[in-house]
Amino acid sequence: MLLDTHVHTIYSIDGYATPRDIARLADKKNIIIAVTDHDAIKGSLRANSISKRIITGTEVSSGGGHIVALGVRERVKPHMSAAETVDRIHDLGGVAIAAHPFRTREGLGGKVDERFDGVEVLNARSSRRANAKAWEHFSSMPIAKIGSSDAHLLEHVCSCCTSFDGESAEDALEAIRKRRTEPVGRELDMGVIKELKVINFFIFVEKMLGVRDGHNL
Ligand SMILES: [Zn+2]
Ligand SMILES: [Zn+2]
């Protein structure tokens, strides 16, 4: 079955899909999706209340770089060190995945160690070069190898994702804990990634101006 470990909604400042959109997509496509908004948990709780194919989570802005927490039901405090963030995620019963490790400024790079449950070696919004570097760097480390879309728009969900043996959200988390996952898909074209940055900027501005507020959708 397929799992997308890293998807954003309107609860992220630059996200566009609603929790309901994501929940419906998971049911329609029969895939497992983790909702992981930036330093926020509400969108994932909302999506999880609509579909059992949704894993709750959040993307934590740790001091060292972004860390995806899956299977947690509360927000994890940002700006702690990477080690403290991983410990906190484990205390909450979740799994910790290093997001896009070689993306400039937002990734942990070589600071990812075996305390992590997994690492994104294929992120649809990272460059092919950054993903290749992640694969090369982490292929021999005994942590789960993860593919994710990092989608901010509905149509990009599962453009890259993770294959696992099982049928449920619980099976997906267990597969990560046991390091039995396989990344699948390919990154978006650079032109699309650049367009997304522009779209994300306008969504951000609209929200700042109060033109767009879909939090009740
Ligand atoms: Zn990120
Ligand atoms: Zn993200």
C-alpha cells in the first residue's frame, strides 16, 4: 500500500488544500496520508476525524532543520535542538522523520543520526541533486527510507510516496518503526517547483491580508 508521510493543508501558512479535501482523497485513492502542517496540529486532527486513512502529525521547525512527527496528537514545540525534538516526538508515542535533509536552510543535513526512525531520501519538492545526495548519505544508515510529496496543493499528493506492507495507518507507522519502507515516485520538474514557490507566496500574502481564511472549511 502507499503512504504519503508529508502533506500540508490550509493550517500551514502556505498550504492550499483543506483537511476535508485530503481526507476525501485518502479514501478515494485508498492510500494513507499523514497531514503535517508547519508547527500546527489542528488540520491533521480534523482530517483524522473524517478518515481513518489519515495519520495525525506535524512538521516541526527544530533548531537544526525540519522534522516530521507522525502519530502525535499535539503540537511539538519549535526551535528545540534536533535531539530534543526527536525525544519529545518519541515521548508522545510518535515516529520522527528528518525532512528533506539536504534542502538549503530547512534540512538537517548530516546531523541526522540513528535516533531518527526515518529520513526522506525522496521529497517531491526537493531538487534531484538534493535527493540523490540524501540517498547516498543515508543508504547504509539503519533508519527507514521515506518518499513524500511535501504537497501544498491537492494535485501533488503522493507525487512521491512510500510503499509498505499492510492496510492501515497503524500498519504504516509500524512499517516505519521496523524500517520496512520503500520510497517510490520522482520529484516534480524544477519549473513546477519554481511555480509552486510563487503560488505559495501569493497564498501567504492573501492570508496575511485576511483575504483567505479557510480554517473553518
Ligand atoms: Zn519542510
Ligand atoms: Zn513540508
